[in-house]
Amino acid sequence: MNAFRKDFPVLSENKYAYLDSAATAQRPVQVLKAVEDFYRTANANPLRGLYELSIKATDAYEDARARVARFIDASSSEEVIFTKNTTESLNLVAYSYGRAFVKEGDEILIAVSEHHSNIIPWQTLAKEKNAKLVYLYPNEKGEYSLDEVKAKCNSRTRIFAMAQVSNVLGIPKPIKEYAKIAHSVGAVMVVDGAQSTPHMKVSVRDMDADFFAFSGHKLMAPMGIGVLYGKKELLEAMPPFLTGGEMIEYVTEQSATFAEVPHKFEAGTVNAAGAVGLAAAIDYLENVGFDFIEKTEEKLTAYLLDELKKVPHITVYGSDSYKEHVGIVTFNVDDCHPHDVASILDADKVCIRAGHHCAQPLMQFMKVNATNRASLYFYNTEEDVDRFLTSIKNVRKELGYGS
Ligand code: C6P
């Protein structure tokens, strides 16, 4: 039995085989306690009050920012902006950096496998600015070759935005190499780290990302807290995204000057309890260790893939190598709608995701309407995978097929 599992209330009684961590992770008691402790002992509006309790809240919030900066290897806390989630982080870049620096005729380069959160903000920007949205397409292994990237990244490219790990195929990308190409033509590299940050050590400095977005909830933090990392000189040159309280320096009836980064991008009362929960989740994650996370996920993915491929009438998408799935296994069962598959598994308390996974351009490219997806995290066990396999072998019979 996995030693960490007892920390997760939803998993502790083994009621569910939870195989949907790519959608959101479960939270350990350590994170729940950190959030409760904040509200019990330090609850006041941060960044405003001059009294002890408010200063405690401010300190807890700013300590969490410093914890995140160390976690992703940012140069300083000022480069860490708290947002709601990856979606808001990417919108912040598109609305602020994009509207200030993208002009008519410029190009924005993205991959066809992006999540809608890394497509729609750029579609909207391109339409508004009369810029062109250019797509990269993967080879048969699901990879975006450096030749394809070099061919499409040119002097008109202002922004190259890409997920470090796809939420459908899992395949990790050589972001450091892509960033070199982007920088060689003067473009900025925007990285969607929603599916990478929970599973692998991230260094924004080593990959040389200009912007890096991720969500707390996929790495066991509460929902509603996310991060945008940005290089300080870029953040300083950008106009605010949302405006209002706490993001200003001085306001008159007709004009305002703005606070320094990162507060310029954090209008209104902040999610301090969420930030504290995120810091606790990072502590927990680093205590588990990325070595353990990678080894456990690889072992379970290899087992799941091998056994799933033996089941008749199953198509598995993505790499043939279990090492390139980052815990994500996407598949279809012949003649069965993914929603029916997920409902049949639900009856056995096996939780998987079904649908287009907010990646419809990728579905169109793969010529499918929808798929099923099982996704693993370090707290999963072989027993979870066995429950999934037993249930999946039953699906076609349940739907009236002979075999
Ligand atoms: N993917 C999934 O089941 P938010 O919703 O803002 O926390 O994350 C958006 C997002 C952005 N990029 C990638 C690569 C993602 O996987 C996600 C979220 C979930 O695949 C929910 S759709």
C-alpha cells in the first residue's frame, strides 16, 4: 500500500479508484489544515490593515509567494503573480502583454494539441489585432519536431505559446529548445505548465520561459489559486490586466498610477488562504519527492498500458513508451461512446474523464469526437488500476456487444 494514501481523505477508505488527477488532484490533510489554520489564526484582509492580525495575513500571503518562487526556480518573488488558475494566467498574458505588444500582421504560434485555455485567448487577441494564429502539428509520435518549429517561428512571430505536457496525450515537450528558437526571432515563450508542474521539477530559469502558468488545484492545493510567472522586465513593461483596489499607487478623479509588480496584477482582495494552501501543497509535494512521483507514475502507467493493450477493441492514443505519458492514458473502446464508458466505470466507483478534454482542435486533428482518459498520480495503486481494468473489460458486454 502506498504510504501517502492515508493522508488523502477521499482515498483513505478505498471507496473510489480515482483516475482523474489530470482534471484535479486530491488534497492531503496537511493542505486542508494549513487553510483552516490560516482562517483560525491569521484571518484579516491582507495587504491593507496596519494591525497585527492583518500583518499576519499579509506575511502568510507573501511567504507563500516566496515558496512558489523557490519551487519554480524564479529569480525573485516579484516574478510570481497569484491568479485564479492557469486559464486566468494565460488570459492575463494575452490581455496585457498581447494587447500592448502584438500588432497587425504579427504572428502567434501555438500547437494544435493545446487546451482551450491556451487557444481562445490567442484567437481573441489575433482577431482584435488582425494578427495571424499559426498552428504546429505533431508527427505520428505526437512530437513537434524542431524543424517544424523552426519553419513556423519567424521574424513576424511575437508569441510562441505551448503546454509543457498535453492534457490528452501526456507527451512532455522540449520547452528549453523551443524557447531558444522563439528568442532567436525575438518572440516571447509562454508555457502552460498545468499538467507538468504536479509531476516534474520545473525551473523557469533553466527552460528560459518568459511566462509560465499553472493551477494550484492540480498539485493538491485548493481550487481557485493559480500562478503566473513572468520575467520582471516584461511584467514591468506591461499594463495592468484587472483594475481596482490594491493594484494602485495613487488615484485622482481622472487618472491613476499603478503599484509595482507583482501587486499591479492582483486587483481586489486576494485569495490568501488559497496561497497558503498552495505553499502547503508544495511542501507536501517536495516531501514526497519528484523521484518517487516519477517512478510510481511510470510503474503504474506501464502496467496500465500493457494490460489495456491486451483488451480487445481498445485504441490507445499517444506515445508507445510509458515514459512519455506523464500519467495520462487516453483511449477509446470500439463502438462505445466515451460518456457511456465513463458511466459504466462510475457504477464501479472508477473515476475517469470522458469528452473532448477542452482540446477540440486536437480531437479534430485526431479525427475523433471524444475520448476517455485515465490519469494517475503518485497516490494511486496497482489495485486502482486493477479495478479500472476489470471494469473496462465489461464495457462492451454492458452495452450489448458479444465480445
Ligand atoms: N485541464 C483536464 O481535465 P484551469 O481550469 O484553469 O485550472 O486549467 C486549464 C488547463 C490549461 N492547460 C492545460 C494543459 C490543462 O490541462 C488545463 C486543465 C483539465 O484536462 C480540466 S479541462
